[in-house]
Amino acid sequence: MRLDILIYLIPVSLFLGGLGLAAFIWSLRNRQYDDPDGDSRRILNDDYDDAPRG
């Protein structure tokens, strides 16, 4: 009885894991995580200071 469930769940979980991996690789290749100017601009901005506003 439990083996019948695993026959369906294992391929579904492998498919979903592969789909997530493919989406992650796609986002890396399309440079979704690149921010070359962000750090250099953030360090000069007072809005991102460690002190709380008050």
C-alpha cells in the first residue's frame, strides 16, 4: 500500500527538483543576480546606515 504512493511521489519530486534547478540555472545565465553598481552606490547613501532613523 505504501509502495504504491512512493511510485508516484518519487518521480514527481525528482521532476520538481529538476524544474527548480533549471530555473536557478536559467536565472544565473540571464544575470539575474548581478549588481555591479549597487554596492558602490549603497555605501555612499545615508539611507542604508546602520543607525536607526529617529
